[in-house]
Amino acid sequence: MELLNSPLGKLATSLILLAAIAPVVVRFFRGTWAELEAEAVAARKARGDNARVDSRVPVTFVLGALSLLLINYYGSRDFYEGSVQPILQDYANSHPGTLDMGTYRDLYWRVFWGLSRYGAYLLPIIVWPFVYKESPLDLGLRLRGFRDHAWIYLLCLVVVIPTLAVVSRTPEFNRYYPMYPGASRSWIDFWVWEIVYIGQFLTLEIFFRGFWLRGARALGVGAIFSMIVPYVMIHFPKPYLEACGAIVAGVVLGSLSMKTGSIWAGFLIHSTVAILMDLLALEQRDRMPTHLGPYSEAQHKFLYTTHVLWTVWVLALVGLLLLLHRRRRLVRGQNR
């Protein structure tokens, strides 16, 4: 673990892991990438050599840039404290007993943090149908592809959970998570934050693995690699190893979305890992919530975080093996 606590150690570890993982990812998704390239070439030929640029690509990049711009400036803490919090404080002053700006001041900011990202990430799929007369469901929101490839979701969990168990022991990880420090104060704080946090992951997946990839599909496999640049950049405030891992996650989840035609596997992976990360970070610091609410006297201790972690891993492994066995039987039946 000392290796992961030094800057050079983290750099060396990240480069070694990226080099080791890259061939596996390429081998796993090269068929999907080839299909995307073939589809893009066929689409260009269908438009003709003298056809104009597919407008979906620049529109995707402009809408994407606008969404990220709104998040950075109007979803920031500075904007909240300068423009939103005074409104909430005035309302609380004029309506006693409604908003507790003392107890829940930071939680209100976290809720605004989530809402600002919901709005910004969903903006493109609200605009898209008016521009191209296409259903938002076609931006990766259908369930069919996920059901057909659920085994890949379970495979990702089987790989990610042991990695999470190791990384969770680094000081950098424990200092950063949960992103809402008050999550340790009570179970109400914890679950309100987790609901906000998970909702953010849903809209994030819709934006990056739904809207962006489908809008930039004319670029072929370039759609995936153009997406991972802003995706990694939104991780810059996070611990280095996680930001580095966002490169792999962006490629894998993007390729998975294009392979399945659905964003739901990425959302479930993100949500499962996010809750486990927060629980592990609280457990490592011995800061697990012990009360239902900030003023509750009754204690509700939860001492089974590690058990939950490995139970999820075992269930994912068993589910993966069963689905793979089923797929093998179906393939054998088709070959007879």
C-alpha cells in the first residue's frame, strides 16, 4: 500500500495498469469498434462524396460543450452561495420551520449540486428531438440491449469490486469520499446524498454514453474516444488513480453502450460502485452513521459493509457464470 501513497508510485502503478489493461479492452471490443467503423464508412458513402458534413457531429459537440459550461459556472459552489443560498435563506427567514439552514446547509448545497447536473446533462436530449425529430429513447435509453448483454455488467462488477477493496485503503480515497462529509452524521443524510448522487450518475450516463455517442456516431470508433476526453476532465478534482481509471472506464462503458445499444449497464455499474465506495470510506474511518436523523436518539449501527461488498461480488460472479453457461447452451443449440 505504500506504493499507492507516493506520487511516483501512483504514476508508475497507473501506467503499468493501463498498459496491462489496454490489450484486454482492445481484444474484447475490437469487433464492436470494427462494426462502428464499417457503419460510419457506409453512412459516408450513402451520403455521397460531395455531401455536407453530418450536422449531428458539430451539434453534439456544441450541445455537449454548452452542458459542461453550465455545470462549471452555474453548478458551482460559488454560484450557489452567491445566488441560490441567499434566496433559500430569505425563504427560511420568512417561513419559520420550513428550511433548516443551520443543520442542513451543506446538504442543500449537495442537492443543488445534483439538480444542476441533472438539468445540464439532460439539456441535449431535450433539444435533440426538436432538431432531428428523433426519439430520446434512441439515445441509449432502451432496455432491450441491456437484457441481452447483462453478463457484461456482471463481469465488470467481478473485476471492479476487488479493485475497489484495494483502492479504498488509500488515504487519498478516504479523504475524498463520501463527497458529502455530512453523510456520516445520520442515515437520513447518507441516503439523501446517495439518492442525489445516483441520480447524477443516471444523467451522466445519458449524456456521455447515450447522447454523445449516438450524436457523434458518424465518427465511428472516434465517437468513443472523443467522449472520454471531457469524461476524464470532469474527474480532475477526484483522486489521481480514479481520474486515471476514468480513461479505462470511459472506453469500456462507451464501448459497452455501443455494443448493447443501452446505457443501463454503465448506470448500474456506476451506482453499485458509488454506494460501495462511500460505505467503504466511512467504514475505513470508523465514521459509519449510527443515528436515523441528526437529532435522533435511537442508534442504528451497520457493521456489515465488508460482508455486503463481498456478497455483491459473489452474487455477481454466480450470476455471470450462470449467464455464460446459458449463452453457451444457446450457441450449441444454434450450431446443431
